[in-house]
Amino acid sequence: MSADAVLKAAFAMPLHSPSYPVGPYRFVDREYVIVSYRTDREILEQLVPEPLELAEPIVKCEFIRMPDSTGFGAYQGLAQVISVRYAGELGGYTHAMYLDAHAPIAGGRELWGFPQKLARPALSVERDTMVGTLNCGPVKVAVGTMGYKHKAIATEAARTFLAEPGFVLKIIPDVDGSPRICELVRYRLRDVRVKGAWTGPGSLSLYPHALAPVADIPVREILSSVHLIADLTLELGEVVHDYMA
């Protein structure tokens, strides 16, 4: 195989059978339960990388069910997202993310730089309650609950929330272990079609774990709980800051 052929075929690893296809990536019936909470400002200031600025000491714990996604199939996730500003625009910095499938972990880390690890997140309806959980093996790491569809909210408000840019820190090591790529990446969701949005009473409990330290950002006050169902496209990212430059 010639060097030119390698470059032409090189999109993802492994070369002859990539773990995921070329995007864009469309999600159908993507479902969220998002519990927003207030935490300690001094903790977040140690976690948010410059040039991002901490907006408020607010974190969104997002339990996500993705039953139909281009190339990635069906999987579930949990994300901790910190409220930030970049160049005056509000957005969310994904500090941690846990998924239950290989393809989206590989694609998310290699393409955008999502800080994804393998675990067992789940989102389901238990009678009159939405229940989100994160387990690492037999160990319980997070539990979020929300009353099922207590009060509808305007779909436009939900669409505005999903329109906020997201930020991730993409780190790819060189063969000697030093950083080869270290970039702040911005991404957006587009072609968003909100199918339903609700609010209601919610709760969130986080438990210590050595390798899934979501509890290191403690819950001080629950601010809101939102349940969303939407179709959307996850855009490929853009580099807004190169730490190696």
C-alpha cells in the first residue's frame, strides 16, 4: 500500500476497518434528563481551562439516551458540563463523560476530544419517575431522578438551550507520551427538532469513585430538572485555541 493511498484512506483507526463512519452524525429521539446544580466556585476554577472563563458555579449533570445515531448505533451516556464563557458567549465545557459503547467513545475522543470513558450509564422510566444512573462495574457512581412530565415547557426555550456551543479539551499524545495535540475545540448542534420538553421535581446524588470522580464536584443546591426529546445533528468541531502554538 503506497504512502499516498494510506493518506487517502486515513480517517480513523484501524485503517482498514474504522471504528466509526465519516459524519455528519444525526441523532433521532435523543433523550435527556438534565439536573442543574450549584457547586463550589473554587473547585470549578481549578477545572476550567483558559481561555474559557467560568460563568457561574453551575454544573449540568446530563443523563442521555441515544437510541438511533448515525454510525454509532444505540447507546447511553452521562456528562458533567460546566457553565462557561468564551469570547463573551455562554456555553458548556464538558468536564467528564461516560458511555457504554466502543464506537462513540472512539469517535468522540478522536474527532472532537470528548473526555469519554467506558462505564454503565442508563436512563429509563420507572413508573412515574425518570431515573438516570451511572455505574462503574458493580459500583454506584450517580443517581438522578425527576418527576415524569410534570410540566411542559416551550420547545423554543429547549431549542435555545441546545443551541449553546459546547467546548472540549482535545488531547492526543505523541509516541513518547508527550502531547502531540492539545486544543480547545468548540462544537454545535444543528437542525434541532425538539419533540418534547418538560420540567419537574428533581434530585441528584453523586458517590465517590477513584476513576469516575463525578462526586469531586459536589451538589450544593439543585437548581432545575429538565427532560428533553429531540432530533439533532452533532457538527464536527473547530479549534478555537491551540495550546501547543
